[in-house]
Amino acid sequence: MKKKLFSLISLAVVGSLAVGSAAFAESINGSGATFPQSFQSSATAAFNAATGHTATYANPGGGSSKGKSDFKANLTDFGGTDSSVTAAQAAAFDWVYIPYVGGAISVAYRLDELSGVTLSLTPTTINGIFGGTISKWNDPSIVNDLKTNPVYANSKKKSEIKGVSALIATPAAGSAEVTVSAIPNVFKTLKGKSIEIVDAKSKKVLKKGTFSAAETAVSFGAKEGVNYSVRVSGKEVANFAQTTVTLPDKDIIVVYRSDGSGTSNNFCNFMRQVANSDWVQNDAFTSCIPGGSSKVASYGSRYQGQSGSANVSNYVADTNGSIGYTEVSFVLDATRAAKGMKSANVRNAAGKFVAPTAAATSAFLSGSTVDDKGFVTFDYKQTTNTAAYPVVAITYALAKTAKSGKNDVVKAYYDWILNTYAPANAEALAYAPLTGALKTAALAQVAKISSK
């Protein structure tokens, strides 16, 4: 399915970039962060089809630490990282950061006993789970988080429109938000069509919206005891009903990145900034967690390290009772989702439980700042930003400023991503395109590539 999706996206962007003569075609390669793996797999295929150049990004990329070391050793034309480059990791040649797309870090879990219910978790509870002080799924902290707002389960086992899905979040009692998503080729046929929230019993249409983007949210007032049918162009894609949940007396299996990971770095920074200052911001999870590697070892088989986003995601999808952190696109993968893997809603600084959607990621990123090197700093204290999902990452390319044919193509690639590809396709791939001041700053960084 992924190959088909990437092919369709590639066809959609052919013609949006001038095709160079085959005589001047270049090959460029990158490696590193696995957070943007799904995005890079699609973007490189589309760029190659549109230009005749050959851009590749290692799959798996090896993690942010490898992206930095490969780039420093001049083994790649561009590096991939979701975390900053330290003085020891920096290349001797002149280079720049290129922030090019954002994404939500999903607190991803599989717990079959929930029967389709989505967890809502506070940062304090997430800290307890990943820090090891919460070891059972029926811990009072998790139970209390679930009691905060009404709990819904989707009884619709299969959407009536292939490639369209919906999820529900309840930011507060009496309110709900349904986000409907479609893969790009399906969205093309549905753009402008109606989204309806319907009382499943009375068949009354309670709220209407328009499918205006590949990920479209509809908010409405929710009432106890009402089942909500979600319809796109008259076809049901989900049916949400309130339910009660009894959490099982089952061990929590924590799955973490065992490699040097920018996803770990950003997840640990969230924990440090929002929940517990004893966390350390580091590419290695075993150096992040309070107590360090000896603490992880003391938990035995309850903690499982996996290399790369795909392996973390696969372990969670295959293991009932597990929880981990990974870029949300890996959770939305149809095969993993069919096994029962889901993303938790996370409470933000405004006190609202929010799902890891592209729109909620963009809302959070809008409060960020960027320095003159192109590196982005997040604001975790956005107390009035009710729409923000707070566990995010920006992914960066590391690019060379020296003038060369290869660097010219790297420059063209990231200019095209920021101006053309990400705005059209990032949300459908479960990422957030950079906009506003962040995009302006990113393009200023792109201008420095191959400029000396």
C-alpha cells in the first residue's frame, strides 16, 4: 500500500519542478533520523520522478546520532537529525541546519482489553509509566486520567471508504472533536465533500463540515449516552459510542529506542520540561531516564529496547500491554493499526487532552522560536493554546555550504520540500508542514546551501 501511495504522490508532483537534462542529473544521499522515514521515502521518490535526479535516504536511516556521524565523516551529501549537533559531533567543514517538516511523537500503545477505546494521559502519568514508577495498566493514575472525560470506542470495524479513517478526542466534558483523515489519492476525490456528525439513533445531523484538507477536524458539543456516526459524502467511516472501561491487572511493557535517537531526545525534553526535571535531554533513552541505564536494567524484561522507529512501532503493534514513543505516521500504518496499535491523547499546557494530529502539531509549533542557526526551540508553556499537541519534533537536514553540483541538488531538494511538497502532502503522511516564521527561517537556511 505504501509503494502505491508514494507512486501516486510522485505522479501528483511531476511538473511542479523543472526537469533538468539527464546529462546534468546528480545522485545525492542522506542517512540518520528515522522519525521522518515515511516522509523521506515518499518525498525522494516524488523528487526523482519530477527531476531526473536521484535522491536517496537510507532505510532504516540509523537514527539521529548516525546521521550526524555519517555527515561529519563526509559519507553523505546531507544528514538527518531531530536533535542538535554538539561540538563533538560537528563536521569540520561549513554546514547548516535545515528544518523541513514537523511531526507528532505518538505515545503509542496496544492494550486489547480496551476494546478500541483511546487512552487519555497526563504528562504526570506518562512520566510515571516511562520512568518506571507506574508498572500496571490498572494503576490509579491511568484510571483517573480515563475518568477525566467521557470515553469513546469506535464500533465501526471497517470504514465504508477505503483510505479514510476517523478518530475522536474529548478535550473537556461536553465537547468532542472528530478528525477525519484520507490518503492523498482518496482525498482528491473527496475534497469539498461533506463531513457529517450524526446521532446514530435518531439519524439527525448534529454538525456539518467540509472535507477541506487531507486531515480535517470537526468540533461539536457531545452529550452523554449519544452515539455519533461520522459520515463522509454520506458513507459511514466511524461510529463512536461512550463506554466504560475496566483496566487490566497487567504489566506495562515499556518500549524505547536503543539507538541514538532524536525522537528520544525530543521525548525526553518534553518529560524534562513538562513533567519531571530529573529527566535529561539526550539522544540515548537510557541516559535520559531518571536513574539512567542501571534503572532500566533493574526493570528487567518490562523494558525493551529497539533500534529505529519502525522496530519500536512493530514491537508495540505485536505486543499486547506495551507502550512506546514513535512518530505518529508509524502508528497510522494500516498493518499496525489493524493489530490494535493506537496513539494516546495527551493533556497540553492549556489542560486539554489532544490527539497527535498534524493540525494539533502545527498549532503547537506556531509558538516556537528559531535561532540564527536554524534550530527551533519549543514553548511548552502555551497555557492558552487549547489546540496544541505537546509532544513533537522538528526534523532537520544537515547540509553543506560549499559550492558543488551535488550541493546544488540538495539545495533544490529542500527548497522544493518546503515550498511545494510538504504543503501539499505532509498532512496526508501524518506530518506537519512548516508555515509562517518557521518556514521563512527554514528557506533562509536553504539559501546558504551551495553558496560559498
